[in-house]
Amino acid sequence: MISLLALLSAQPVLAEPVELRRYVLVAGADDGGAERVQLQYATTDASSFASVLSDLGEVSDTDLIVLQNPSRTQLVEGIEALHDRIEADGDARTEAIVYYSGHSDERGLMLGEERLPYNDFKRAVETLPSDVTIAVLDSCASGAMVRTKGGIHKAPFLVDESAGISGHAYITSASATEAAQESDRIQGSFFTHYLVSGLRGGADVDGNNRVTLNEAYRFAFDETLRRTEGTFGGAQHASYDIQLMGSGDLVMTDLRDTSAGLRLPPEMEGRFFVRDHQNHLQAELYKPLGQPVLLGLSPGRYQVSVEQEVHFAHAVVQLEEGDPMQLSPLNFVSLAPEGTTVRGDLLPGPEVRDRFRGNPMMHRSFVAASTVSTLTALALYSLTFQVNMEACQGDVDCMAKTRGLNNNLLVGAGVFGGIGAVTGVSAVVTIPEKKKTESKAEAGR
């Protein structure tokens, strides 16, 4: 998450350019001791945060320290090494970011069987000889670090007008009594995922292709809260303690000079998901109609999906070095929603039933290249057809639509199966299934 490091871009008119260097320390620790579950994505989160600052925050490799699964001593020594690098910088204006992803409790950071108390961590960070210092903690109960100074879990803080800023900012992913959660779906923690997505351009609400500290925090706060309200870990509220003075824009990432990027068209709306060639989720955001969005990404091949109610579309793009690529609705191919199964015996609630009434069949697509695969698809279809009928809850119109789709799908499945068996050419068989409600508990930190 080192991308929270503030970029100071606004300068007084006719003022001499000021040399600025940014120093970052990123630490990810999966092991929180024998009594804590082993995290899967703390080190991944740290790498993601470091990458967005390197890509869009003008942080050089020589000014970046990355620690994976450090001991208490190694983390303290890392902060001391950052101190020495800043001190040797001379007269240049300096900004520092320290990011930690891992386990913690109400007393401090948990590094294996060791603990680094919050007071010791803050003391080390506050001794950094930088003009601006930002610390970001993505861990359980991390809000305890800012609670004593009035830290609050509210979305806005007013640091937009800040050129020549000095002071510090502490940002935590959860309040003093909340769990910070990670998810297999996004392969990372909710807070870091949305913070990085915001820094890549998702948080640029004013469309100036720069993301400020205020914009990034607001985006991460809102998206993390939205995504965790229905999890077993409970709603998660980010917190902060800001002690900054100055005037101008405290910019975190600048998209104007990105080497590659993706422009989402204003005529499209919905929740966008961008994955790299290894299927890692790089950015997620909701884009309203009429608002273009620029995402800063590295050159390479990406999959872009957009979700609109029960409609889905997908595109594959190749981003090259140079100007960002402009997407168009023509780049997208519509997809049927993924068929899933409810984990448990709960009947669908009114909200789910309403969606079934409007679109009674949820579907899954299979490739049928033989009669055997067609028969398999038909068997699965017969098992799930009754589920859709039950979801109609006696609604006559809904049941009529379901029977109509039933007849059409039976005929289509037979035709496609014949094509596959005779010609060897693959064909698609679509069967309905009930929509799943995600109920897997996300791991707490």
C-alpha cells in the first residue's frame, strides 16, 4: 500500500521547481503466531501497494524497501534504514510512506511470535526526517493506534489543499474493535485491494487524472465498507489520524504520464473488473454512466469484465507502451451469468426471488463435443430445473417463463449435442441453476 505516499504537485506560480524524492517501506507478514490463522495474501498486498507507487507514484527502486515476513527486529531495522536514506538526501524535499499488511491486535503488530507495540512503531516512524510521513496499517484492530489521538472512521478528511505540506498521516484499515479481512476472490485484503484500485484511477472522481490522498481514502473506505457489510467478519471501517499543514494538492498517484493504461468509455456503466494475464485482479470499481475513467496499468494482456445487474460482458485487450487504450462497447462480448449453488438449506429471500421473477433462469454454459457431454448437461439441467420453479414461489407468470425456457433449452441441447457428435465441432449447452449467495468466511487479520 505504499501508494498512499503523497505526491506534492501543486506549486505557487513562478516558484522555482523543488526537488522531491519519495521513500517507501513496505512490509507483509503472513505469520501472526501460533494462535492466529496463517494469512494467504499479506505479502501479496505489500507487493501490490509497492507496484502502484512504482508505476504511478514515481518511487524509484533505490528508494523502495520491501520486507516479506520480517521479524520485529527486521522491521525496526528497515525503518532505521529508511531514516538513513532520507537523512543522506540533503536539501531535497522528502516524503515517506511506511506500509504494513499482516496480523495485529489492540496492542501492536504481530510478527510471528513477536509483537511490536504501536507506541514503538509510531516512535520509529515519527523520527523519520521527512517533510511528510504517511503510515498505512492493514491489519485487525489497527485503529487502536490512532484511537488515543481522536482517530475516527469517517470517509472524508480535508487535505485537498496542500502544497508545501508538512506533518504526518496515519491510516488504518479497521477500527480498534474490528477485523481486517482478506478474500480468496480478490486474492488479497479488501482494504488494500480497493486502495490500490483507487490509486490506479478508480478514485479520480474529478477526472483530472490525479488521485489525491483524500480521494484514495474515501474510495477505499466506501468500497471496503460496502464489500464487508455482509461478511462473517462484519463491517470494516477504515480510520485515520491526520496532522498535516500546508496548501495545495496532496497527490498520491499521477496518471497523466502513465506508460500504458485503459480508458473506460463514458457511455458504459457498471462494476468493472480488470485482471492481468495471470488472472490476478488488478482493479475493481463502479463506474457511473457519463463519467470516463482512466486506469493506470503496466503494458500487457488484460481481461476486462463489467457487471450490470444480471448482465455481464467481457473483453480481452493488449495494452502497449505509450498512450492509454480507449475501450468501446464494441470491445465487449455479452456473457451469461455463472451458475452457482447455495451453500446451505436456506430458501432465497425476497430480493433474490424478485431477480428470478424478472429473469427466472440463471444459467451455466457448457461445451458439448459429444453425445455423452450433452447427456451430462441434460442431467444437470433436470436437477436444477425444479430449483428454478421453487424460486418462483407459485408466481404463475414466472413459472410459465420457466417452462418456456425449459422447452427451448431441451431442443437446443439436443441439436447442439448432435452437432458435436456428428461433426466433432464444439457447441454450447446452457442449463439453468439457482444463484449462489456467497457465504464463505473471509480470513481475519
